[in-house]
Amino acid sequence: MQMEGLLNFITWVIAFWVVLMIIGKMFPSLEKHGLFIGPFYAIWKTTRLNPIFTKVAMKWRIAWKVLFDIGIALGIGQMIFAYYWLLKNLLAFLKATGEASPVYPVIPGLTIGLETIKYFVPAILVIFITHEFAHGIAARMSGVRIRSVGALVAFLVFAAFVEPDEQELKQLSVRDKLRMFSAGSMANLATALLIIGIISVLFLATPQGVLVMGTLKGYPAEGKVPPYSVIVALNETEITSIGDLAAYLSQTKPGDVVLIRFVDPDGMLRGVRLKLAPNPENKSRGFLGVRIVNYMPTRIRMSPPASLELLNLLSWIQMLCLSAAVLNMLPIYPFDGGRVIFTLIDMKLSGKGARDLVKGVIMGTALLLLVLNMALSMFKFPLIPI
């Protein structure tokens, strides 16, 4: 997205919030239905899910206790891993040859492209539902009443919450508190692992060609290779991946004529001869002018566009669930990891001064690692979404 497009998007977002705030002023009765609208934020609360939490928690109470005990161990492991990964990534940023990964909050239009919203929204819904449902079950299993369940949108930031009775929460044993605080991240981790399993069952493990997403204007493939065709061969060389395609083209030069064999969107095997153009990045090499991804077909009959969309959706859900599971266990309040580590510190240390000091050091180092990773990401990687 170019800067002009980004500014237009932000303008539309601001306009949306202005209209929403006007609606909130015109219809104050919305608050009776649990919808609260303020300056650039909206909160929705409900108690209708409370009976469901109670029913599910009490029906399999023993099983939930065992599962959430496992969640405590997993949560502490995720916390350690989050520390390790952020420190490793920070060192990669500081090394001249380090391969660091960008660390950004996921914000549509700012850090991810608007074209990914069709994957982002379902993924966020899955995260919120599994995470907060687990918190709700853990609360009711421990006898803590739930005041409300809801969602929050602040400008472009999304969140969800389960609001327990804080007084009853304070009276819980340390074990029950840890169960409740670690339940959400455990649910997100389990969901990510489940999605990985689904992907491995539904899709072949290796690419079976190169899927053409589109062609570049003015280049040889334009009008000759339809979008969503699968390239399977160049001349007599089989092409099963982008690596194969790149390796073959690296041995060509502008003006060479190649026979491209591909399966078109209708499932027909076709062939077309194209005269290669100069590669924009290396004028001595041939260039087709196609936008491509590896084609990962499903084990069940499905068209290339449908299989690509399904794989993208599942990959987004898996990626965001795993990220939420790990980062949410960072010992930063009010993250769940912060509540877990603060509960453990309160149990082990008796003096308030000592507790506050240890909490501050642990939270400060985690926050510093996170902020430095984000700051260096903005410096090294473009903020405009790809």
C-alpha cells in the first residue's frame, strides 16, 4: 500500500469512528443492550454466555482440572520461550548478518495489507472465542462468578475479555488462579496445533507446481497464462516449486523462447511458447512476468484457487493463534503471563518491597525486550503492509 492509500484508509477509519460516536450520542439506549461507544472505542458486554460457561465447566469438572493443570506447565514454558525468542531476535537485529524477524502488532491497514482482512477477521474470532471461552470455563470451574463477557475495539486494535468477580478471584488458591490465568494461552496453543494437524491431513506435504496469481503488464506471460494456472514444466524440465522455476530461469537469457506447460483453471493441460524478457533485477536473465506461489494441492478434489484460499485461511489462524499463545504469556501486566508470574511471586516472597522489586525487574526486562524488537522492526522493515 502506498502512502497515499494508507492516508486514505486512516481517513476512512476516522470517519467511521466519528459516525459511530454520533450514533452513540443519538441512541443512548444502546448501553442498555451492552454496547458502549466512546471517543474512538466501542465496548460490548453480555451475560448471555454465563450459563454456557457454567454448564460446560461443571459437566467435565475433573477433566478440566487436569487439562488446566497441564496448561500451567505449558504457560510457564511459553513464557520462557517468549523471553528466549525475543532475546534471540534482538541479537539478530544487532548483528550485521543477523536474520531478524519483524515484531509488529497486527493492525489492518498499518502492519498488514487490507487484502488480508478476509483471513485476519476469522483468525481473530477464533483466537478470541477459544481464549475467552477457556478463561470462562476455568473461572466457573473454580467457583468464580463471571460478571460479563465482551469485546473491545479501540481505533484499529481488537480485544476480547471475560470479566470475573475480582473479590472471588482474590480468594482462590494459587493453583486455581494459575489455572485460570494460563487457560487462554493454552487454548490458543491447542488450537494452533490442531490447525497444523488439519493442514497436514488436508494438504500434500510438498508443492506440486507453481500457482500463477497474476501476470505483470507488458511482460511475456500477460494474456497467455491465465491467473490460477499451475505451471508444471518449462520445456522438458519438470517444475514442482518456485525454487525449480527460479533455477531454470537463472540459466536463460532475454530473447530465449521457452515452452511453458501449465494446468489452466478449468483443469486442462496446456502449453504456450513465450519469448523471455529481461529480468528487471538482472538484465542478463530471462523473465516471464508472473506473480507466483507454491501450489500445495489438497488431498481431496479442490480447485487451485479454493485450495489456496483454504490454506491461507488455515495458515493465518495457526500463525495468529500461536503468536497470541506465546506473546500473551510474557510477564507483562495485564497479559496473562504477568498475572501468572505475579501470583507466583506473591506466593514465594513475603515482603511487599521485595515482591514489588522482583515484579518490576521481570516485567521491565520483558517490556524492554518487546519494545526494542518493535522499535528495531520499524527501523529495519517497512511499516507499510506487504
